[in-house]
Amino acid sequence: MARRRLFSYPLSLALVVAALVSITGGWIAWWNYRAGLANTRALAGTLFDRIAQETADATAAFLGQAPPAAATLANLPDVPTDELARRLLAVLRANPGFAWVSYGDARGAFTGVHRTDGVIAVNQSSITDGVVTVVEHDIDDAGAWTPAHHGADQHYDPRTRPFYQLAARERRGAWTEPYAFAGKDGPGITYAMPVFDGATLRGVLTIDFDLGRLREVVRGLHVSAHGEAAIVSQRGILVAHPTLPLVDPQGKLATAPVFGGDGDLVRSLPITGSPGWTAFVVAPESDFTAEVRARVVFSLLISLGAVLLAVAAASLLARRISGPLTVLAAEMREAGEFRIDDRPPPQSMFREIELMNRALAKMKGGLRSFARYVPRDLVRAVLASGQDATLSGETRELTVYFSDIAGFTTLSESMTPDALVKFLGQYFDDTSSIIAAERGTLDKYLGDGIMAFWGAPAPLADHAVHACLAALACHRRTGELAAAGTPIAARIGIATGAVLVGNIGSTERMNYTVMGDTANLASRLEGLNKQYGTALMISEATYLQARTAVIARPIDVVAVKGKLRGVRVYELLARVADADVTLEAVAAFSAAALDAYLIRDFAAAAGSWQRVLDRRPGDRAATIMRERALAYEAAPPPPEWTGVTTATEK
């Protein structure tokens, strides 16, 4: 193999640090620029929100005087025409924002007061024999009435006007759509309130607004150098704008433009108390970010100088820094955590690093050979827990798992030794991977069996759930192996409870394992599968902790060999997500059957187990329990009978 050319580490490091510092400096400058833009936009948004709120508040205050004023007038009793005019006049003078205050009755009579260029006038009309008579008076500051006009046949009937028909139709106070105000270059709007005598419409009160005053409101709001505020009606009519015309030469109201485009900041706010109007504030983003951009350019120049200084400093320090030790430390830390995958170390152009990489590769090779003889995942878990390899133990609640291959003797006789070893290797690889994936700790291989547990050395809150899911997955994988041509079946027992867990053995050779009644119970449950024809048997404690995730059916109350006290045992059927109607029915009928059995209702128990058999013909567990219930029905057990079945085999 050709000899590779190696380079000096200090010189190469100086060049790499120079590049990294340059990239970092550029990134920091870019980040500051982005952060500055974000802050500026946030401040501009706050300003826009305030201006939009000011616009909305001013508009609401401007229009909000109409409903209470109209409600006050609507409650007045019938008065003579001149007295009505005086009362309308009082309301007009009390509210400088009103342009007209008027009342039209159901006979077509009309009385209104209005303000035009500072002059207040009274307009009165009536209809006699189809002829409209109009009388107008000017009102001076002292309240004196001066006749200004008297005429006939003016063809004005308030009942035909849109405001009158709107109020009559709505039967409550309502706003008209904006319309072109006669003699004005802006729109106006009317608030109309019907006046009823019982259910009969007596007339309509109106208050008109010249919306030109709102233009002065939006003109007075300073947004930015090129920003502006506007008010738009619900139907898109431009109600107020600081510069755009609101009425065209033909007297048609202007349609609001589309506010905001690329590079613009826009805010909108519905105006409470208005007839569906919206306040808009819009300005070019550049009005707010121009100064930020200038400052960022200046900051970039400063950052560039800082980068140049950092590059010079890195060149001087590179010869004295032993940075590669960091990489090697990380590799050695992984080896200390028993993460010794067979991957070659990354090649380096540096002589010193290459020599250390070769030494590390040799060390990891030795550890991989050692790992063939110990459970690798267990060693990793113990190392991660921080426990020293000393004789020690503690009592904890865990879930313990035992599995065994059914009929292994017959299977081994049908295969050559090499084929058997390879098959067991595949079986153990598959099941061990499943246990590891469900966060279990593989304790040991027991011939053709496996012992594992959940909840140690690292705590696991839902250890019973993970153990049950692992058991179902292992059972499924065993079925796949059997379908592929190898006649194999496995039995699994699982129990949950307090155990002694820790490093157990001698000072020279120890094993991280569990001991206690729970471990013994899991082993007995694995063997108990043979008696009931099941494959996955769990204890009641396991079921109670895992029942939200799995479906299981109770089988019997059993005192395993060596114990006097019975425990309820369950057959694990499926995950909840995979359960079907049949499995749910089997679980429900089995529970009902065992409950009836334990209270000596043997006929009901036999009936429920028969329902299980109807859905799972030939089910051995249901058959055994049904026959036992029928036997007890025929010959009842003694009074001291508790329903506990004593197992005679391990």
C-alpha cells in the first residue's frame, strides 16, 4: 500500500481556525442584522397598533354620539313642530360633529336642523293634497329665527328616502351606507332610528355626519415619512384618507385601494361601534429599517476588522494548541460507554493523530472481542447509570420477563449442531433487538431461554407496558420464523413487583441481575403456559399497570409451585391498537367467567367460557376452566374452597 503523505498539525490547525473565525464573524454579523430587522419591525408594529387604535378610538368617539342622542329624542312625547325643531336644534348645538338632526313622520312631514359652514338652519316641510310646502329659517347665535326660504311643490317626501326605509325595515337604530354628501367633497353617513307608537311606526329620527372631519383625524396621525392611515367601510368604500379623493367628479364614492405591497408594513383594526368599518395603517418598511441597514454596514466593517485580528491571533496560537486531543477524547469516551461499533476511525492528514487513531482502533478491537461474552446493552445501561461495578443491590419495582422455546429438545434433534447454533443465533438476535427497542435490559441467555427485566438500571415509569409490548413483538417474530419453515413456538412469562436488583456474585465475577419472588413468579408463569395451552402469560400486577396499552384475558387464580397464596394470571392477547371485536369479546367473557367462578356461580361461569369457545373453538384454557366449572356445578366444592388452583410443576 502506498505511503500516505501526512502534514504538520499546528500549521494546518492555524489555517482551519482562520477559516472558522471568518465564518463565525460573518454569521454573527448576519445574525445581528436579522435581529435588528426583527426588533425594528416589532417596534414598528407596536407603533402601527397604537396608531390604528387611535384611529379606531377617534372614529368610534365621533360616531358614538349618535345612538344615545337619537334614543333621547325618540323617548320625547309628541310636541308641536316648532318645539320639535328647537329640541332638535339643542341636540345639534350640543354635538358639534352632527351635520343634520331631523325627524320625518308617517304623514310625510319633515323637521330638520343642519349646520353648513358654521351657519345653522331649520328646514320644515309638510305634504297637503300631494303638494310639499317647505319653510326654512336661519338661526343666529342668540337663537333668533330669520325666514330664509318659503316654497311649494318641492317633491320631498321623507318616507321615500333610504334612511326612512332602512329604519322601518330594521325596526331599530341602523347606519346607512356612506354616500356622497350634497355640496361636499367627501362622504357622509346617517344614523336612523324608528319611533313607534306601540307597534305602529310613528316616524324616523336621523342624525347625519359629514365624514370630512375624519379626514382631518387621519391627516393628524404621524405614521412615518411615507406612511398613512385610512378608514374603509365594510363594502370597501374609502371613508377617510389623508390625500386620496373620496368622491369623484361624477359624485361617486371612491373605492378603497389595496393597502400594502411588497416591502410595506400594514396593520388593520376593526372599529368598535362603527357600521363595520376598519382602520388601516400602512408604511414602507424602509421608513423604519434604513437606519438599521446603515448601522449594520458599519457593524460589518467593525466585524471584519475583528476577524482579521482573530485570524492573526489564531496563527500565533495554533502551534501550541493540542486540539486533536478533543476528538480522541470523544472516541475514548464512547469506548468507556461500551459504544464500540466496528467502524474505522476517520483518517487524518496529521501524523500525531494518525498514530493515536491506530492505537484506539486496536483497543476497540479488543473490547469488541470481550463484548461477545457479556450483554452489551446491559453494560451500557450500567455505565450510563453511574453505578460502580461493586457488589451492591437495592429493592425496586420492576417487570421481569422469562421466555423459553417450546419443544426445544425435539427441535435440536431435527437439526445439525451448526444449523441449530445458527438458528439460535438468529432467534436470539431478533428477540434481543426487540427487547432493547422496548428499553428492556437483557439479563442472560438460559440455554434456549431468555431472562430480561424493565425498570433498571435506568428507571422506567411504564415498565410493564414496555415488557408486554416486547412480549407481543417477540411472539409475532417467532410466528414469522415458524412460517418460514422452522417449527418453533415460544412461551413467555411476565410478572411485576418488588425485586432485589444490583451487582450480585463475587468480587472477581459478578452479574447485574434481579432476584426475588417476582422473578420466580415470572419464571413459573412461563412454565404455566404449558398447562393452559397459552403462549404469553402475565401476572395481575403486570396487567393492572399495562391494561391501557394491551388486551388480556384472565385465565385462573393460581398458586405457583412453592407458594400457598394464589394470584390471578392473564393471557396477553394483543395491543389495544391491534385489538378487534373478537379479542375484546374473549377478554370480556373470560373476566365474567372467572368472576362468576370465584363466587361459586359455576353455571354462569361455564356459560361465559362457552361463549369464549364459540369465538375461539378448541381454546384449551377456556375448555379446562369450563369443564372444571361444570364439575363443581355437579359436585360443589367444600366451604373452605377459595378458587385457587395449585400448580404442581415449575
